[in-house]
Amino acid sequence: MPIPFIDLQSQRARLGQPLEDAILKVVRSGAYVMGPEIAQFETALGEFGQAPFVLSCGSGTEALQLPLMAWGIGPGDAVFCPSFTFAATAEVMPLVGASPVFVDILEDTYNLDPAALDRAIEAVKAEGRLTPKAVIAVDLFGQPADYPAITAVARKHGLKLIADSAQGFGCTLNGQHPIHWADVATTSFFPAKPLGCYGDGGAVLCKDARLHDILVSLRVHGQAVKSDLEGKTFDHDPKYLNLRIGMNSRMDTIQAAVLLQKLSIFADEIEARNRVAARYAAGLSDVVVTPKVIEGGVSVWAQYTIETDDRDGLIAHLKGHEIPTAVYYPIPIHRQDVYSAYPAPGGLPVTDAKAGKVMSLPMHPYLTPEDQDAIIAAIRAFAGRNA
């Protein structure tokens, strides 16, 4: 049997009947949108992620867009982000009328380079065409960005900071989740994520009650929220009193029910992912470049990404052994035609170099030692043949 790249069926089997019962409960209840499981999940996610306020929403992309809308970021504003990430990170800036500004990454962790960020902000300020407003740091492949250093740069320039934890929810740095440093942390529950649902979904975690209130409003077409109605009378459903331009970004109740079940085993799965990663490192670090995790960091290993000079050859070799691989990301965002006109001050040499070398191996909590041994042996055989 081919080795799965991500094994969601083993996880489903582990969760068993309680998962199916939770889904059926929602189906029988009729509360398909904003049912009670939504609030239950938001509370549970906040407890896990060390955040006092959580807003579930329709996708990880909308989770990034909603804070930009809440802060009034729009035309003429600059938001700084890496180019070595999925397009959604940069997509949300044009969606609100703002400009992404692309920043280079660190050689070892592939995450945002704090020194390059500082230089990019200074360059944009010096040019004077755009007004710097925010930074989006990405927890790429599951590990935390260098938040102490990035936060220092953001605060120096008076910028908001978003932790894009679409791949990294659950990661920590010195025992703290990214929200410890960021103004907001966002995540995606796309099925392939370490904490994924059975469709699309996302969440915004924050520490500010008023910001959370505005996010609640924006999630449902700019509806009035409790803080809007203080001292006022409105005897109808607040969704019919629209005080902002919002969107429809509600998570389906069934997805919250699924995520509640998955969250109950998430800590154990993170430990399992780290065991798998350690086993890969032990078997491969002398033949390919294996991932480095930031000091004090714990990754959730959304992907296990190696570097090799003969990526195409290794991919073809592994395919011949029925071992799947993936490349994240073959074309950085700043090289995509639709994004090529946006600023990338000083160029992105590290991003451009890494895009031609990285490839990801099967990674999930249920990867068996036998399958992992087969993957390691196939890579070592290729390396030996090409030595």
C-alpha cells in the first residue's frame, strides 16, 4: 500500500464513535449555523491557546482579513509579510485595498527575518508612498517565528502584529503561544492542518475585548454587538442593525463539533509529531538538510521539510517507491505574476534560493516506524547513489 502523506483516516478511527455522535447531534439539533458547539469550541480553543478571546470564522484566510478590517487598514497602507508562504497570507492585503510588502526569511527556520523586516519598514518609510501599518509573521511548517525579535521591530515602528498560525497553531516558544507577543493570532482548520476540521474554518485569537467585539460584528455583516448597544434600545435581532461593512464568515456548527473532538487529542498528537520529526532527523541529518527549530520552540510539524540540491531527482526516486512528497512553495508569492508589482525592498535572496531546494515528506502523528524506515531508507539509497 502507498504511504499516505497525511493520514486523516487513522485519526478518525482513533476518535471513533464519539466523533460520529458529535456530528449526528448537530444534524439532529437543526442548529447548523452558530449552534452551541461554536461557543464551546471558542472557549476550549482559547484555553488551549492561552487567549482570553477567540472568534471562530469561515476560513483561515478570513481570519487574517478580519483584523485588518477591524483596524481600518486599507488603501495607501503597507502590511509586511514573508513571500515564502501560502498566497492567503498576502492575499488579504489587496482584499482590503492595502499593499503587501514582502520580506525575506531566515536561512534555517524559513520564518520572517527580523533584521530584514526592520530594513523593509525603513525603506517603505523613506519612499513615502505607503504608510506602514502591520506585520504578519508566519509560523511556517508548524514552528513559531522569532516573536521576541519581530515584536521589538513592530513596536519600534508602531505597527500591529498578526501571528499567522495557519500551519502552526499549538506551537510554543519558551512555553508561550504566539498570542503572548502578537496583537492577534490566526489559524486555519483546513483538513490537512495539524488541527483540522472536515471542511473550511478558521479562528482569530486576541487579548483585547473591544477588538473581539468588532470582530464579532464583522463576522456577521457588521451587525451590532453588545458594546454598540450600551445606552441604546433595539428590540430586534442585532444582525438587522448593521453598523459596519462586514462579511459572512461564520463557521458551520458541524465543524466546531469535529474540532472539539480533535482538540481533545491534540496535545498527544503534537507529542507524536515531535517523535516522528526526531526520528526523521536521526535517520536523515547526515544526507540532507533537515529542519532546525528555533531555540526554545516546539513545532507542531505541519510539514517535515528537507533541503536537497537534486529535488526533482529525489522526488522522482521516492515516487518510484510509492512515497509521496510535496513542495511548499515552488514559486514564492512575490514571483507570482499577480503579486509581482508589490514591493520587496532589497530583494528576497534567501526566499528565492530556498524555493528551489525544499521538499516535504510524509508527516502525521500516525506515521508507523515501518513506513518511516522505508522513507528514510529510500532517501539514503538515493543519497548514496548520488554521492
